[in-house]
Amino acid sequence: MIPLVKRKISMTISEDVFNDFKGFCEQNGMKMSTKVELMMKEAVKDTTLSKYLGK
């Protein structure tokens, strides 16, 4: 099995957006980093699928 490598990143995000997202994650029992990673995977998947479908 390939070892899972994690990378630390730094982002600049509006404080209001950050606070809303943090609250959303807390209310839904998830880590912010995990949710961001899932959204990034979905964005890449959607983009890849769109290219494949010629959209």
C-alpha cells in the first residue's frame, strides 16, 4: 500500500467566509481540512469529467 502523504498549505480567506465555514464544519462534526480536501477532489473530478464529455 502506498503511504498517504499530507501537505500543509497556507491560504488567505475572507474572515467572514472562514468563520461561516468553521461553524458549518463544527455543526456537522467534521474537520475543516477534511471538508476542503473533499471539495477539492470533487472540483477536480467534475473538471476532468467535463473535459472528457467535451463540455
